[in-house]
Amino acid sequence: MNAASLGQAVGARKSSRFAKRFHQIANLMAIEFPKMFRVHQRFDATPPVDVAASVAAGFPVIHRRLKPGMRVAVGVGSRGISNLAKVVAAVIGELKSAGTEPFIIPAMGSHGGATPEGQAGLLADYGVTEASMGVPVRASMEVKSLGEADDGQDVPWSCEALAADGVVVINRIKPHTDFAGPMGSGLTKMLVVGLGKHAGASAYHAAALKLGYEEALTRLAKVVFERAPVLGGVAIVENAMHDSARVEVLAADVIPQREPELCAEAATMMPALPFDEIDLLIVDQIGKNISGTGMDTNTIGRSVHGYHLMPEHAAAKPFIWRIFVRGLTPETHGNAIGIGLAEATTKRLVAEVDAAALRTNVLTSRAVQCAKLPMDFETDAEAIRAMLLSLPDSDPAKARVVRIRDTLSLGTLEVSAALAVEVEAHPAVEPLSQAESMKFGADCNLPLLDLD
């Protein structure tokens, strides 16, 4: 076969594959999908918070322990917290006004691929840089031992933090994604896990598998509070709209008593899906900036260590038969932790996964289920149809489908016509549009859900 004939044969095969693919997509799109309509979920509003004023008003509890010339480390984490840069800037301003020399430490355990560059990059995504804050960012992963906990567990801690004369941490307080307990996720966890760096995060999660998350956190935190130069922290509580509801400065000795109270307050304001049972949840994006598990387990009712797919066995609400995750947030930098909690995803998401960052995070946290890859599909249309066919009743008209941007954004949703009766009966949910066909693009994918 000459070159011309070979070229024609290759072209014919490509044309045949394209035609076959085109007909597959055309046939798929001809199959009925549930009709969807937009709804708005109302949440209780909270008074606006003046971030700078709140930090200034509460800072005397830390200021009294400051002396001119002290080197103070400010721990900042990897979560997408509203007004985070403003809070950090306000804390830096207070420290400078006291004559101290503040600097920033990424307090995020194994996140960012457990590298200094990766962790500094995460802070930069949130507007926290040396240029914006006017202070150094010291992102070293080196640790030293603070000693041992009561059970002999070693407690690693950041060398940069230990070299400082004082440490202040900044974090959001909320119920944890891995366990239910009064401490939740916040300042104490950041002090133990975040400033423990990769080694400390690994030590904590290993202990948690034996002792339980809350007990392990309490034991290791006791050592940190006794032996590390912790001055205090700034606790942030967010409302259901992901806005700042409270910014409170706590001295170190107050954190163990006050943090559970703030966690309980945060729990009352957490957004939730407005239905007890959902056939298919479509999640546009997951990421570390959204939740430590990519999508908040408190929202989806699934545990990082496994979950039941039969309603009678499920311990949490809502019960969701199938979850389809469409993509990753840019801020997660390829860390797809939490994708293992879904049944379906896309080939484009899989192509974006930073396998090394994902492995580092799940092996450190011991939440290995979160890294399992679900079925992946070329297009959103294929994934949705496959998930509908896998339900006990595959009739699309009966499917209870909910679509969200991410688990932080539950004010605007798309729901299927099968949920119209529940929407009408729900006191906090109102329809924004009429039910209409799913709006796939020419590539058979959905656009990002518009929250406006």
C-alpha cells in the first residue's frame, strides 16, 4: 500500500469512528432526561461583620502578651474562607502596631502536595502573599518534636513556628467532615494538624484510627498548648450563604472551652440540601477550597470511610442514591480528594487529577476511600443517563435529581420536575423558573451552574 492509499485508509477509519461517535451522542441526546427548574433556598441572614473592627476589638486578649521585637508566626490554612485575606491583614496590622515582627506560615498539614511551594501557592490563591500582606511567608515543611502525648505518641510541630516567640492561628470553625464531636474543625485542629505539617498530620490521623478523632485531637492538643508558644487564634464562623457571621479573637487558654461553643453555633447555620432522599446529585465542582474532603460529607450524608447505598442502612440525611461530580475547582490544583464518594465523573476531571497530591493527602489522612476513581464518562450527558439507568426505577420522569455548584453554595439549585411537590411544600424553597429540558452544549456537557 502506498502512502496515499495508507492516508486514505487512516482517514476513512477516523471518519468512521467520528460518525459512530456522532450517532452515539445523537441517540443519547434523543433519550429523555428529567426536566429541570431553578429554585432558591432561603437561609436565615446574619448581621454584617466588620472584619477589621472585630479583630481590633478582640485583639487585647493577645496584645497583652506581646512585646516589641517579638517574632510572631501567623498560621493560615488551605480552605476557601470568606474574607480570609481581610482577616489575615487585620491580624498582621495589629501585630505590627504592637511593635512585633509577624510572618505567615501555611498551616495545612499535607495539602499543597506537602511541599513548601505548593502550600505557598495555595495561600496565594486566597490573596495571602508576601506582597499583599507586607510580611514574609515561611513555608518550610520541617518539624521538630514537642515531646510525647500521654500514650507515648510523638507530637511533631513546625520548626518555623517553634522558632517564633509566639503563634497566632486563623481558621474557620465548623463541624468536621470525618467525625461528629463538639470540637469540630477549627483552631485546635489547625494547631495539631496544620502546624504539625505533613508529619504531624500523619501522626494525628494514625492515632485517630486507634483512639477516635476527638480523643486523638484532645491528647495531641494538650501537648501543643503546654509546650508550644501559642498566643491564641482568630475564629471565623460562616453562615449558610458562606459569609462571615462571626470573627472572634481567642486567647490560647480560652480556645478549648470556647471552640466547641462556636462549633455548635456554626452547625446551626450550615447549609443543607432541602430533600431527605435524592436519586441523583449532580455536583459541578469539588475541591480543597470547598471542603477538606472536596465536598462536605455533612452535606451529602456520606462518610469518608464508607457509606451505605440502601436507604434503610443510611444513618444520615439526605440519602443520595447516586452522585455525579463534573469537575474540579481551579483552587484545588488537581487534588481530587472526595471523588471516591461519587459514583460517576468525567474523563476531563480525571485528566486534571494531580495523582501525587491526591495520594499524599489521602494517605496522610488515612481516608483512602476518598481517592477511588468512580466510573468516568466522555460527557455529562452520558454520565447522567448512566446514573439514571442504574436507579431502582430508571424512568427519567420519576427521577429526583438535584444539581448544585458545590457544597458551599446551596442557595441556588436546579431540581427535577419530580421534586415539584416537595418544593411547593417546603417553606424555605421557592421556584425561580419553569421546568425545561436540560441545557447541554454542543459538546453534550452542562455549563457551570449560574448562582445569580
